[in-house]
Amino acid sequence: MHTKVREEHEARYVSEYILEKFPERTYKLRAPLGGPPPEWVQEMGEEKALRTYRPYRPEVDAIVIEEDRLILIEGKILKVMDGISKLPVYRFLVPVTPELAEYHELEIEARLVTPHPPFWAEQYAKHADIIVDIWEPEWIQEYHKRMDRYWTKEARAERAKRKEVLKGLGFR
């Protein structure tokens, strides 16, 4: 039995997508959106207020900066609903994000990147003015195979066994 550090599949997915689709563009990964409450800024100054309020700010997976627009990117391999439902809120927050002040006049494009959108996602995307970009790098196939196996009887038994071994070693 082996233990493996948690893999950040969606972070890899978004990073590789940007490198392939926007290789020469400036981008920000895991960009916080919105700003701190005005009273915080007044009390402690903008810089400290932004640092202090950071845990309360939502973050978009990536922002690509183009001459005429900002592209908000949310990448979801499986949980498409989680991504598509965030994008309208993120679009709303861009104009009040201090770190993006120099771009507030640009058009804001919302983009969901996913390998297999459910049929409803593309319908909703049109309604909400969200672009759905279907992107499937080669490694996604292997990821899907592993996920398909995850809930099998054998995989559940392996996880239970691992949990017992770790518990025996003093981990909770």
C-alpha cells in the first residue's frame, strides 16, 4: 500500500489550458475578487485591509488579461455546477476588485473550461452569457478511469484498510 500527496487536478487543468490557449498573455491564477468593506479600508488602509480580508474573498481559477477584455476562467473536470454558478458572481465582483482597477473599463468574459459539460450547462451558459470551452488533454482520460474506479467495492476496501493502518500509527 502506498500513500500519495493529494493531487491538485483542477489547478493543473487550468494551468495547462492557459499555457495552451493563451501562451503569450498575462494571467493571474487563483485571483481574489471583490474588496474589503470600506470601513476596514478606512480603519487600516487599503493594503492591510486587503491582506486581512483575503480569507473572505472568493477567488477565480484564473484571469487572462487581453487588450480589450478580461477573461475569467473557472475550470471544472467533474463538478460543472460549482464552476458555472460562480462565474456570474465573479463577473459582478471584477469592477470592485482593487487589484484589477486598471482593467475596470475592459469587457469581462466569463469562461467555463470542462472536458464533458452536462447538456444543461451549455444551455444555461447561453442564458448567462458564459462561454463553455470543452478541453480535454490526454491525461484527463486516465483521471476519469481512476474516478470511475473510486467508488468500486475494491477501492472502498483499500481506503478503509489504509485508514486503519494510519489510525494504528496514531493518525486520526
